[in-house]
Amino acid sequence: MDCIYLDNNATTPLLPEVWQAMYPYFVEAFANPASAHSAGRKARRALEDAREQVAALLDAYPDEVVFTSGATEANNLAILGLCGSAPGRLLASPVEHPSVAEPLRHLSENGYSLATLPIDAAGIVEIQSFDALLSPQTRLVTVMLANHETGAIQPIRQLAELLEGRALFHCDAVQAVGKIAVHFHNLGVDSLSLSAHKFHGPKGIGALLARRGVQLPPRAWGGHQQRGIRPGTEPVALAVGLARALELACRERDERLTRIRQLRRRFLSSLDAAAPVVLNGSDDGIPHTVNVSFPRVKADLLLMNLDLAGIACSTGSACSSGSLLPSPVLQAMGVGDEVLRSAMRFSLSPFSTPEEIAEAARRIVEVVARLRDGER
């Protein structure tokens, strides 16, 4: 039985065009970009071209782009680097990815206080509560742009305007970059993270955008690369791959979004045959993410049976997939226990076909029906 891959929020397949762009820098122009000889200079040119391209596509300056190993490193660099010295106050949404939530937890155990922004039933930060939670001790605010489990889009620009520079603002934009338009300067945040493998680029490369004038201390030492913020030999081929994947994603954005919305509608319509089905979150977020619950079916049992049926999906973030505990995102949204414990995340790709989506829905409906029958 062919596997139908519906876990694109965890990672996406590498596009052939991206591999073709990367290949020469693995096998031909492979030199260290810090080397002074001509081969090194050729690698350096490719690296800086990639940096300039990423900056241009995301409305940033090239010197604001720091290449990292991925979003986890980028989020850690930002949060641990921008929080200042203890004691201090941190402010975050309760639906952040583990690569944000865990550094915040670490800081809260080491001299910082952590306050949580209230959210509504769709998982959106309540803007009217924001100002009241700010204090002179607030050092850092962090709110993601698009949620990894529900697709909910947060009002980042409005929050930044309310913040008025009273604290630094970090935004995890991993599930948004490459899917919707993201303009770093227009958002008004001080730093923003992204990861190439979320938009059909290579694994092992991401970036942190850090606004000019923001002091970002390193978390590692031993090299001069990237202004010392992230020392170490830069992976030229991966940076080229990130830039190429982002270029394709931005160029094809409207076409991809149209396809995704059509696939989403078809998928949700077909899942109605498994009623009762509950859509978690609103229908106004990133259309790639479909979080639904199948009451009376336990999520862990459903996940295993869907895997046997050739459906690759998840119960939440890949970074916490070793645990089958209920989703902290849905818990923060206040969903009922039966809905919480039967929730599944299906994340779509614009490169899926309507036939694949229809077949996936058919298998899901069949598995859900079988598991519900077995309950009786």
C-alpha cells in the first residue's frame, strides 16, 4: 500500500530544483567559505548571494540574516540572547513550539518570571489583554506567527505596535515562511526564525533574522563567522538550498495557496463521512494545517492504525512526537477532553494530488469507523 504523506508541518520533501542548485556546492565548489584562496572566495560569493536573496525575499537587510542549523537553534539564539540578565520578565503565548517553550521554561527556572498571554478559543492572542501584562521589567515578548498544530495566524504587527519598543520581540515564523507572505521589517519584530525543510528545502539549515541595532550575543565561541553571532564553518550548499527553496515558494506562492485551499476543502468535505468530526481552531489560518478530532477514538490508537493504513500524519509537533500526551496547544485553547484526546494533525502539500487527498480521506474514514465499531 502506497504511503500518503500528510505530515508536511514536520518536514517536506526536497524539490528537485533545490537539489540541483545545491549539488555543485557539495562536489565542485566545496571549499570553506572562510578560506582566502580562489576556491574559498567562490564559495563565499555563493554564501553571500544566498544571504542577499533570503534578505530580499523576506524584506530584511543581508546583515540581518544569520544562518543556523534550523529553527530550534535560531529560536534558542534569539530567546537566550535577547532576554538580558536576570532578573527580568518574559511574556509569551501559551501555544508556542517546544523550541520556544523550553528555552522560556529554562529561563523561568533561572531567575526570570514568565507570564502567559491569554488566547481565545481559536488559539489567537487576545490583543486587548496585551498592554496590561507589560511591565517595566518585561525584557522579551515572544509570539509565533503561525501555529504548528492548528495553523492559527497571530496578530504580530498589532502586538508590535502596542509594544512600542518597550521590550524586544521575537517571532517564530517557521510555519509561515514559504507559505504566506512574510515581511520582516513590516512585522515590527526584533528577530524572526525560519527553517528550510518546512518549505521543500534541505534539513539542517535555517535562519535567524535579527534587526539592525539589536545586540545578539553568541551562544558558542570559536570563530569569526557571521559576526561571531553563530561561529563555525557555514554550510554553503545548504544555504544555497534554503535560498532557492524560498525563491520558488515566494514566486509560486499564489498558485500554491490556491491548490492548498482546494485540497483542504476537498479533504474536510470527505472527512465529513467520519462524523462526528471537530475542526480545531478557525478556518482562517494557514490552510496547509488541518487539525481535527474524531470523538470516541483515542489519538494514539488512531495514529498507529493510520500508519498501518499508509497515512503519515501526527498528533502534534514533531519535536514532541516522542510523547503521545494530549496537545499542549489544544489544552491551552480549552478544548473538551474528548476532543483533546482524539485530535490529529494533517498537514498538506501543494504538490499533493486531488486523487491522493481523496484516497487519504477514504482510508481515514474507514479506519475511524473500524475503531469506533471496535469500541462497542
